[in-house]
Amino acid sequence: MTGGPTAPRALVIGEALVDVIAGPDGPQRSHPGGSPANVALGLGRLGHPVRLATRVGQDDFGQLLRDHLERSGVELSTGSVVDAPTSTATAVLDTAGAANYTFDITWALSEAAEESLRDGPPAHVHTGSIATALSPGADQVFRALHTLRTSATVSYDPNLRPALLRSAERERERERVEQLVAVSDVVKASEEDLAWLHPGEGVNETAARWARSGPALVVVTLGADGARAWWPHGRQDVAPVLVRVADTVGAGDAFMAGLISRLLYGGLLGGGPGAGAATARAALRAATDTDRLPAVLRDALSVAARAAALTCAREGADPPTASRLMAPAVLDHGLGSEAHQRE
């Protein structure tokens, strides 16, 4: 997994914000964050040319974000820097390192940023989280996906933020999520996402239904228990990689970046001019048209689990580089060999 001119190009659409992190006893710290921005950062560190269409201010927090992203090779789309305050999320950590968030955020792409989405073309488009839930920007993202998916593959992570979504909005958000799932090739969600969306439905039931509704692969992260993957004909557990946890900030985003990267390099995601996206979609469909995952998908899930674990081992959303991700010290845990079950 190395960078270079042959690395597939990715476009990420979504929020970049500053995580203000307060531990149960320690001092307050500020870290660059935002779920889509974290995925873009992870892809950049794994060698992919990556562009981020977002909204950041010209203030100190905005400069912190721009410097952080650019150091890892992330290019901001034209129009992403605006004359407005940069959004923030305050994460209060419990004694186990898990984060609970409150937000001060505005989400909308500038006219120039929305226009820049036509530039490219990217091989793959990723979006999710606040960018697909908060108006007016969520409508811009939805329109963009419908246009871009004709030439690029699509991944989506709901990464819901209940602090921004009142229970009364559950039905509206459920409908929006289901629409985005249906137009995506790969979906990653957390068990908390599914529990909030469908409180009367089990994780297995929801994820299996999603895998039959459009995407070829659906993955649900299960915290310390690893993850589980579904496809139209079955499911597979992904064992966790054991590390000493500093905090869990950005772990799901690192998982997403590792999964996208490995599938791009494996030819199961990607697009471009001509029939590129159709070819990759057909390859991914063929790989999941079976009751047992092929090696390339097992490898992608194992790499994603390692990326998440290494991020948990460091403070803040700090995903690994390719060389650190593939170091032998974290290769001793992977897919559960006996966990297969046909749906």
C-alpha cells in the first residue's frame, strides 16, 4: 500500500471541525476533527490523492484544520474556506475513553465549493455524518451523490450525532439514511447508529436488510467486540485488534478509510471516465455474490480493524500512515475464522 500516481483518487464531502476534548480529570485539548475530514485524512496518509469539499473559517481553528489536512496530503476544494466561524464539537470523555459530543456547527457548502464537485473526476466519493443530516448542506450532498455515482463508486457512514437530532426527527432521519444506503456501494455504521435509527430492530436484522437494498457490503462496528460485515448472501465477524486505548475519537473514521483504501487498491471500488465505476461495481458485486467472503474482502476488513485500533491507541483522530498500519506488531488479530454464518 503505497502512494504515487497510480493510487486511486478520492473525493470526500463533509464537515471539518475542531474537537474540543475534555477528559474526566485532565485539561481541555483541541484536535482537528469531523468524521468526513478524518476519513479524508486517513486516505491521504494511506497514499491516495484526496480532495475534501467542506466548510472551514478563516479563524485560528480554521487554520488549525487546514494545516492538519494539508500536512497529510488532503487538498481542500475551491470554496471550502469561508468568512465564518469554524465549527466545533466538544467531546467529553468518560473513564473508558468513550466520547459524548455537543456541537456548535453550521453545515452548508459555498456556491464555489458545490460547483467544484464537478471537477475531477474522482475514482470514489465518500460522505456521511453531519454532512448528510444537517440542512441545508445535506440536500447539497444528496444531489452531488446522485450526479457523481455515474462515474465514481460511493461509500457512506451515517455516523449519527443524536445531540443534533431530536427523537422527534428520527423518522425523517431514518428515511434520509435509507435513501443514502440505497445509492451507496459500501456502507459502514456503528451499532449505536442502528440502535438509534431502529430501536425495535436488532443490528443483524437491519444490517442484513441494508445489504439487500443496494450496497454490496455493509459493515457495523461493535466497539471492543470488533465489527461484523454483511453482504447479500451472508455475514462475517471481524475480530478486534487489541491495543491500549487512549480514546476512541476517530476510530470509526480510521476503519472507514482503511476499508475504502484497501478496496480501491483491490479494484473493488473506483471509477473515472468511461466505464470505470461500472467495472468496479461489477467486481464488488461478483466478490459478494457468494456465501463466503473472498480473500481480498477479508484482507480489507482486517486492515480496517487495524487502522481503527491504532487510532484508539493515540489521543484524538490520528489515523495511521501506510507504513505504521502494515507493521507486523499489529498483524496478530484479524477476521474470526469460525464466525461465518449464512443469512
